[in-house]
Amino acid sequence: MITIRKAVQKDCPRIFELIKELALYEKAPDEVTVSLNHFEESGFGSRPVWWAFVAEENQTIIGFALYYIRYSTWKGQRMYLEDLYITGSERRKGVGSSLMKALIEEARYLNLNGITWQVLDWNKPAIDFYKRYETTLDSEWINCTLSLEK
């Protein structure tokens, strides 16, 4: 039995483990430079900037969907899905679909006009999954990052 629920502060260490697992899957294990303390404060401190749903089976978190609210000057407020990840052994069991359903319901509840995210061009399983939701894939835009890390 898989349960989808909103993340709570005590979930942070497990979500953080899954974030590192995701980075390994995406061939970028050294890119996770945020500390667990900063991660936790950013989600559950006095000014949270992210929220998440977790998928739990037998009291173990097996996946998560982490999002924040962004503003588009063209579209208004939208949900930005930062990560949707299910640990490898638990994939293809409907967990991703359940998390996606929770995100869509939350976006509607918050009166947001859409959900935006990125997917790596080589991640065919994820691309195929997202296509089930009549997602528009846009290869026209180039990602830009200005890092201020030392």
C-alpha cells in the first residue's frame, strides 16, 4: 500500500538521501552541494521556499515530488516541479502517477495556471512518462545558470 502525503520536516533526511540518489542517476553526484540543514531550513524554516509530496510504503519514503511557486510575466503564478523521483526498485508501480496527480490537485487548489519543469533529453523513461499528461516539450530554450557558490 503506497500513501501519498505532504512532506513534513522529519522527512527531510530521507528526501535528501533520495536527492543524492537522483543526482547519481542523472550522472551528476558531485552537484549536490546544499547541506541538509540548509535544505531543511528552506522547506520548514520561517520562510519556506519549497514544498513536497512524498510517496510512502511500509513507513519508508520511496519517492518524492518537490516544487515551488514561480512567477511568469507572461502566465502568472505557476508551480515549478524541481524534482520528481522514485527510488529505482519502486518504479513502474504507479508511484510517479500518484505523485503527479497530487501535484496537479495542489496546483488547482492553489489556483495556479500550470506546472513547469525540466527533463534531461536522454531520460527517455521520464520523457515518456510526462508525455502521458499531454505535456509540451520545448527544446527551443537554453538553460542558463549563474552560480555564486565558492
